[in-house]
Amino acid sequence: MGGTAATAAAAAAIVATDRVAEAPQTHQTAELPSGLRVVTERMPSVRSVAIGLWVRTGSRDEIREQAGISHFLEHLLFKGTERFSSEEIDQIFDGMGAEVNAGTSKETTSVYARSLDRHSERALEVIADMMLAPAYREVDSERQVVIEEIAMYEDEPSDKVHDVLAEAVFGDHPLGRPIIGSADVVGSVPIPDISAYHDSRYVGSNLVLAAAGNLEHESVVEQAERLLGGDGSRAERPNGAVAPETAGPAVRFHVKETEQYHLALGAPGLPRGDDRRFVLRVLDTLLGGSSSSRLFQEVREKRGLAYAVYSFASHFADSGQVGVYVGTRPDNVTEALSIIGGELRRLQAEDVPAEELERAKENVKGRTVLSMESTLSRMNRLGSAVLMEVPILSLDELLAAIDDVQAEDVAALARELYAPDRMSVAGVGAKQDVFRSALDGVSEQLAAAP
């Protein structure tokens, strides 16, 4: 268990936006004496419920000697409890026709399921037991599974380069380390250490129960009190290390025999609660987040330099990350990076034309509305927002915030986030000199960085 596409029909998305924007806010919240928070959203037009239990802990909460323990623990939650064996957990969810999964990020861990509404209570009963009472069975065999997952990840350079970039941007800070962890830690961490890590973090004040679908809020709260209420005591929330200050340009290269060079440029981004996150969504969309974006058109469509090229943005409690990825053959590295550097400079120097800005805003609005048709997307939105203490905006408020984005806002944010003295670069490929010699096309600062 574990862990951007372009819109297909802009006109249809605009129509959907107009219709759905009138819907009232329907989420409700409650807090139990233990500090556990419950948030639900009723969707009476569906026959399913997505339900998830979230804990505010992830890889940024780990010291180096624990690297990967959050992700490994997520795996072990599926290996059984005193009540349910691993096989019984699988049989229960299969017998309901339910989807069950889990995910670990740099700041959160969650276990979630989507089932028919009549099975939602049973789904929560099993998830609660998995999260709060793991029996730590089959630990050694699962160590091997995760070590194989790490090896698989290391063999995929288009994934590996993102971890290399994170190290370039955040250095030795936990935000700069891979979520998946290291084989050395996973292969040797003792069960008592895993149990202690779990017991200090999987506590009421650090947990959120989120659900969306055909449900009754009061029923979910009552079940939460019965299954997750605890003894009324509160524990302090563990906090990850404070995000580091911007260190300036850094260059990292991972030598690996590959057909392509996998390249990523990036810098610290915006925290989750920053009001400019809506400007960033528009900026990211027009830079490389859609098939009509500047990078997709200039690098792939017009010149055929890459199959995959895109921009991305992620948010943390007190920081974030922005970046650009491209995978290209050795002969194309210099030209591809030069084009990317040129597009970044153009974004900073010129206001986006009105037609292009409007297209990007409608793309963001369309994707936002379409995602809200999914119970799982709504549950994820609720859970992550409450867990990270970010206000849950209504759909009207979300769309209005996107509509308010102006061309000068985009240019100003591009100048701040993609400033040459903030940008770092990472590469995975056969020869570092091919990579190094191409950095002039991005910026003088990167070309001179150690």
C-alpha cells in the first residue's frame, strides 16, 4: 500500500463551474475530548462514502536514524491487529467491494477507504483498529517488501530526480530526504522503536477523521467517539523541524546509466495557508501544468525535445516547493534547459496576455469543480485542511479566489519564487559534465553554483 493532467473540454468545465458554484457549504466539524477532530461533508446524490483517518506525522518528523519509519509503519498497519489478521482485513474490504489504501507524505499519514454507504461503518471500524492497534505481525517479510519498493524507486530516474532536487533545495533538513526512507533503516529498525514512534504520534490531538458521501454527521461522530474517543487525555502534537531558510543555488547530480537525462529545477515555495497559493495554481498551470502550457508547447510540441515536461508545486506547513521537470536525451539537454530558463525569465519580465491568463484560470476552475464530484477528493480536501489547520473554503470562495488572480500577481510571484538566486537544479544521468555545461542557459548563478 502506499502513496497533472490537462483538461479535455474547457467549455464543459465552465458550464460545470457555473452550476456547482451555487451549491452551499455542507461540511460539519466536531472535536472529541481526546482532541481528535471529525469533519464530514454530506453528498446525498451519491451512494458511496469515502472515509479516512489522518495523522499529522510524516518523513519531516524523522531524525536521520529513523528515515523511512513513517512509511514503513504505514505498511505495517495492514499486517493485522489483535482483532483482524492481514488476510481478514483484505477479505473484509474485498467482501464490501471497497477500495482501501494508505499514503505517507512529508507531513501526514492516512489510511482511507471508499465503500457503499451501507458499509461505511464497518469500513471505519476496521480502519480505526488498523491505525490505533497494530499488532506488528509479519514485520520481517514486510521489511523485504519495502526494501524492494525502495530498490524499484531507485531504478526509476524520473522519480529519483525529485528526491535529488529536494536535497538541493532543503539540504540536510528532513524535507530534503525521501519519504520512502533508506533500506538500512527499514531493514534494521527494531519493533519496539516502531511501536514507540506510533504511540507518541497516533494520538487523539494529532488525528483527524474525515468522511464525504452519503452520510449523517452525527452518526460518524458517534462512531468516532465509540472507536476513537480514547480516555479523554490529550497529548502534545509532535512538530517537525522548522523549515530552513533559503540557502541559494545548489547543484546536485546522481550518476546513473540512463538513455535520457532527467532534470529538475526548483526552489522553496509557499506554505499551505499562504493566500498566494491561488496565484501559484494559475502560474503553475500556464507554466507547465497543462497541454497548452508554455513548457509543454515550447519543449515538446514545437521542438520535440521531450516526451515528459511539466511544472509542479507542493505545500508544507511552513514552506513549500516549486519546480520544473524534463526528461530528454543527452544531445537535447542544453537546448531544453535553455528554453526552460528563457520561459522562466519571460514569466518574470512580462505580464501574461489576457487570453492566456483566462485560459489558465478556467483550467484551474474546471479541474477544481470536476474533482469535487469525487467523494475521495472531497474527503482528502477535508482531512488535509483540518489536519494542517487551513480554512476549508466553500466552492464559491475557491472559484472567486482564482478569478481574482491578475496578470501582475502572476509575474510578481514568478519573480519571487523563480528568482535566479533561489533556484537549485538536480540531474540524473550518465555524465555530469553534460549536465553542468547546460546550466548557463538557465542562469549565471546556477552555472557558478558548487
